[in-house]
Amino acid sequence: MLAINVSALQESLASSVDKVVESNEIIKICTNKGNAIIISEEDYNALLETLALQSDPRVIKKIKDGEKESFSTMNSYYLNEKW
């Protein structure tokens, strides 16, 4: 994670945003009032998907059930298969 202050970010905003988008670099903007984070839209969408999955009790149950399953009896699931 790259940490930068607001003044430095202003001077390099375009290249900093390019770096975030192209390489999924995370930038922490440090200020006296607190910090902010710049992440790529791809990472943001992945975080939202993770939060949505973690808030679904059915998904959590499937994960927990899967952790108990042995490799020899493991079920296969397919991308478009309904849980």
C-alpha cells in the first residue's frame, strides 16, 4: 500500500490513479483529520461481492459444510449451478 499526503497526491494525481487502475495498487491518503483510501473499481466491486456473500447465511452454511467435507467425498459445483 502506498501512503501519500494530499499535496503529493495533487502533484501526481493522474499517474497515481493510473497505477491504481493498472496494477490494483492501493493508495492511502494521509491527512491530519484522518486517512482515505483509493482503490480500483475492480477491487471495490470484489469487496462488495465478498460482503454480499458473507451476509448470505446460505452461502456461509455451504462454506462451513465444505470445510467439513473430505476430499474423497467432495461435491463439485458448477458456475451456473443454483445453490
